[in-house]
Amino acid sequence: MKRAAFLILCTILATLFAGLGVWQLERLNWKRALIATVDARLSAPAQDPVVLRPWSDDLAYTKVRVRGVFLHDQETLVLAVTERGAGYWVMTPLVTDAGVVLVNRGFVPSAMRAADAHWRPPGVVSVVGLARVSEPNGAFLRSNAPRERRWYSRDVAAIASTAGLSQPVAPYFIDADATPNPGGYPVGGLTVVRFSNSHLLYAVIWFALAGLALAGAVLVCRQHASRKSAPSG
């Protein structure tokens, strides 16, 4: 009975592990397609977006160009940790003919968070950057506190509401590109586009575990066969 139960267990585990391995291979194909899609969007020419279109995944990391006037007196600083160190993202509403879109103009160090410490372009400007999905609620273990003006994520709806924007606001934001600003700040073009892709390794691990489960079953069967064939006496 113990042998039969062990064989059943090995069969169940082998089937489960093999299924997980197949699932990881499917995830691998999906991740490779995603990476190829995003790479194509990053290298494509900038396009003019429908500013107030609903968010969809086909907009993520698309290079866009918008034209309008910044509302610098309603900018929001969001805590940032970048390759340049700790500081803030400068999130500024841009009023376009089709509505308002929040633009992450780039990074400023903590010492330059004051409005007069970084450049604020007047008049009509053209911005090129990447469309990014909103980051609601906050960061890991740190919730946004709009009333205290403490922001840990780029939550478009909450920032727009706190800033008191009366016009319709796009449900996404734009990460400005690396076009230099006078004085050097804010620094744009710091979007991190990185997708972890360990699915092949995980698939190998799951298939290896499936193989071990089957090997255990085979070993038990061989031992049982050896005992039956051994001469008695």
C-alpha cells in the first residue's frame, strides 16, 4: 500500500511540475513578444496621441508628441530614486487643445525641489516622451498622502484632483525625453524599461522536478521488482 501511494504521489507531482514547466514556456513566449513590442515602440517615430483616450496596454511606452502650455503653479513633486540618486519627479499639467495631460518633466535632486530652482518654460511648448500608465495609491509600504502633499507614486487621478484641475485630464502621464533643459534640470529621459525574463530558468527547474518525481517512481518500481526476483531462502 505504501508503495502504491508513493507511486501515485510521484505521478501527481510529475504531472503538476510538468504543467508548471509548460506554463512557464508559455510565459516565456509572452514575455519575448512583450519585449519585442516595447522595443519597436521605443524606436518608432513620435506620434500625436488622442490625449483623452482611455488607457490600454497598446499605449504603454508609445513615443508621443504633445503641444501645449504648462501650468507650472500646479506642478507636483513625486519622490524618486534614480541612477542620479534620490530626489523628485516634476509632474506638471500640460494644457493642450484636446485636454490636459500630466507630464513628468524629469528628475530634480532634493536640493532643487523649490520652484525657482529648476527651469519652467513659458508659453507654448512641444513635449516628446513615453506614455506611461498611472501608478495609483502609492509605492510599496508607502501610501500617497495628498493632503500633506507627499507623493510616492505618479497617481494621475489623485494628482489631478489635488491640483484642482478643472479640465478633463488624460488617464495616463508622459515621461519627457532627454531633451536638455536650460540649467540642466529637470533631467528627462530616465525612464527605466526593463522586464525580468527568467521564465526559461523556471521552466527548466519545473521540468527537472518532474523528472526527479518520475525517477523516484522508477526507482521504487525497480526495487520492488528486484525483491520479487530475488531467490528466497
